[in-house]
Amino acid sequence: MTAKLDEKLVPIYQDVLHRNPGEKEFHQAVHEVLETLGPVLVKYPEFADKKIIQRICEPERQIIFRVPWQDDQGEIHINRAFRVEFNSALGPYKGGMRFHPSVYLGIIKFLGFEQIFKNALTGLPIGGGKGGSDFDPKGRSDDEIMRFCQSLMTELYRHLGEYTDVPAGDIGVGGREIGYMFGQYKRITNRYESGVFTGKGLDWGGSRARTEATGYGTVFFTHEMLKARGDSLDGKTVVVSGSGNVATYAIEKCHELGAKVIACSDSQGIIVDEKGIDLKALKQIKEIERRRISAYTEIHKDAKYVEGGNIWSVPCDVALPCATQNELNASDAKTLVENGCIAVAEGANMPTTPEGILLFQDAKICYGPGKAANAGGVATSALEMQQNASRDSWTFDYTQKRLEEIMIDIHKNCYETAAEFGSEGNYVLGANVNGFLRVAKAMTAMGVI
Ligand SMILES: NC(=O)C1=CN([C@@H]2O[C@H](COP(=O)(O)OP(=O)(O)OC[C@H]3O[C@@H](n4cnc5c(N)ncnc54)[C@H](OP(=O)(O)O)[C@@H]3O)[C@@H](O)[C@H]2O)C=CC1
Ligand SMILES: N=C(CCC(=O)O)C(=O)O
């Protein structure tokens, strides 16, 4: 790690390392928050007496279980799944499910820890949690995905509920997977509990604008950062990593706001289209045909595909990492800044390494951390829960307007908190401290639980 910790926080971090050996992504997420909490303990010494930080760093519950399932050829497979119910001070545990072969407990705990503060920043009544599995959905048939989701839910259902723990999507988990998990939950419990999952389909309780929300919200946040400096997204050249749910709708909102996205990626390579990414083609390839991004050049012959290419080598004004953690390192950050990049906003969770963050901050460019910039997804999930609870269904425009207002508020609160603590423009400190204070005050009120 790079930035130094306040001496009062060093033993807390050492204890996290001791209790959670080998979970390097979780260590990274904790360190990034602890780096900014020194001044908070000066202003609120009572939080040290109540051991609030130590309690937040220890999940309330960690569930690990086996998921056996059969493929279309009848072969049996065994995967491991997780649900980390991290913190319920502000509401039921709320966070996605990630299906990816790289998933292990340390990944879920980093995601769940980030989720605590992200959910707090929305100002909505949701706690922090996360789950997932090392199951790889790539290349699997719909029936295999269904059988896996049913087997996973047969174990997990007992821990879920609209007032207890509410999963949603993340890498490898979209509307299809949510549908199969919700269906099995309903079958086992014999309850139509709409609010137990978010990201549901529009035909069965989903919220309009939820599919678009994370990507849209990241762009709204970017726009706010630029506006705070008297600038805007209009006319800017943008590079977006990933080509999944978050990336697709970040591209869509960039184009709506007058920017031009010229590159995006998947885990195999990057495409560069100087005329601007054709979103219709991208959605057809990724959402409908579930193919590799390389197929884009079959439609647009003058676009360029680079197998294994580094998307951060493409010169741009704005960079939106929307793929996965630690995808943007110090060398990438240096290249972006040298090429004239003036703003980075994280659609993905923890995509920039600690060294990359420091480089962006030293360069004094706009840098929006994921817990603030990508909170639009979970915020709209909370709006889906509101609609479900009131047996209502809002219009797209009304829901998008609520989302935009929430993102404007998150930016304002982060900006003002950073200034209050003497670090104007430091959105990492602003997001961490503003989110932490919301959780800490609730935990203090609820006693030592
Ligand atoms: N969905 C949501 O509501 C929210 C998601 N996020 C975060 O946004 C990011 C993207 O999630 P989402 O769009 O939902 O997921 P998707 O599965 O829809 O898309 C993930 C994208 O990232 C790429 N990717 C995944 N893993 C890697 C890797 N190890 N190396 C390179 N590329 C990779 C995928 O490429 P390929 O297809 O080749 O694997 C794909 O293009 C994640 O960090 C997630 O945690 C944050 C807030 C909300
Ligand atoms: N994957 C998500 C969305 C979580 C949710 O909508 O509950 C995230 O905020 O990282």
C-alpha cells in the first residue's frame, strides 16, 4: 500500500491483516478507507472509544457453502458460493452477486466492504453485503445457468429476505440469473416477496432504468465533477473499459451528453472506433449474441481490434474503468495523464490500484472513486425496493430523474465533506468520510451489537 496510516489506525489495519490472511483485495479496500479516517477520529474521539472502525472491518456474518450442479451432458460439477453480510446499521444487507472463476472470500469481502460506504452515500436505507461464486457462466447454456442458480438458491434462500438481505447483479449476473434465483426463492418459500432481489425483469417487478443505472450514474457523477471545475462532458473524447452492463450504459449516457466514446474492451482485447462506438452493434454482440468484442469489426470494418490490447494507451479526455478491480495501474495512470486525461470516474469496483490513485491525485485531475461514482446501480436497486414495497411501478423518466438527483447529491456531499476536512477536491476522502460518518452514527445509537 502507498499512503501512510494515522498511527491510531495502524493496529486496526494490522489486526485486519492478521484475521484475514491472504485476502489482498479486502486488505486493499480497508487500507483505502483507513488512509482517510485519521482526521475523523480527531473530530469524533467517541468513535475510537466505541471501536466503531474495528467493528466495521469485521463482517457481521460470512456464509460459505457448496453448490453441486449437473451440466447438459450429465456431468456433476461442484462450485463454492459466498454471501458476506457485512453491515446492517443503515438497513438490510444490500449488494450484488458475482459469478466469476476468480471469486474467493477475499473478493467478496472487498466488494462487501466497499458496499457499506457506497450504500450509505446514497442516503437510502440499505446496509452493505455481497455474494457470489467461483462458477464461470461463460459458454454455459441457459439450462446449465438455471440449474446452477437453483442449486445455489436452495442453500442461500434461508439467509435472504426483503428486510434481511437483498442480492442483485454484478459481474456474470444479469437479469437472466436474477430470474432463476428469484424463481427458486419463490418456489421454496411460497412467498411472492418482490423486494428480496433487485435487477428483476420489467415483467415481474423490476424497476425501469435499473439496467441502465450504474453506467448512467457513473456518467452523471463525471459530469458533476467536470461542472465543479467549470467544464462539461460535451465534446469530450472518452475511453470505457469493459463492455458489459456498466460499460454499455456508460457509453450510452456519454453519447447522450455530447461526448464521444472511441474505445471499449473485454477480457480478450480492445476495440477502437474513432467515429465513436456504435452502441446498437455493441448491444447486439454482447447482450443478444453474448459474443467477444472482436465481433464488432465484422460490422465496422474500419474499427480496430487489438487482441490483449491495453485500453488505457488510447488517448482520451475522460477514462471510465467499468470492468473489474485493479485493471488500471500506476503505469496506466501515468499514460492517461500524459495523454491529457482530465477526469477518471470508476464504474467498476476498485479498478484503480493504490499507486494509480496517488498518481491521479498528484496530477490534480478529477478522480471519482467507485463507492461514489458507481453508486447509481445500488441506489436504483433501493428505488426498486421502494416500488415493490408500494406495489407501484414508476416511469423510466421519473426513475432516471431520481437517479440523477441522487448522483448530484452524492457528488455534493463528497465535495463538501472533502472541503470540511481540509482536502478540497479529494473525492476519495469525501466519499469515505461521508459514508463512514453515516454508518458510525447509526452504529453508535444501536449499542455494542
Ligand atoms: N452491475 C451493477 O449493478 C454494478 C456493477 N459494478 C461493478 O462494475 C464492474 C462491471 O460489472 P458489470 O458490468 O455488472 O459486469 P458484466 O459481467 O456485465 O461485465 C463485466 C465486463 O468486464 C469484463 N471483465 C470482467 N472480468 C475481467 C477481467 N478479470 N479482466 C478484464 N475484463 C474483465 C468483462 O469481459 P468478459 O465478458 O470478456 O469477461 C465484461 O466486459 C464490476 O467491477 C462490478 O463490480 C458496480 C456497481 C453496480
Ligand atoms: N453490484 C452492485 C449493485 C448492487 C445492488 O444493486 O444491490 C454494486 O453496487 O457493486
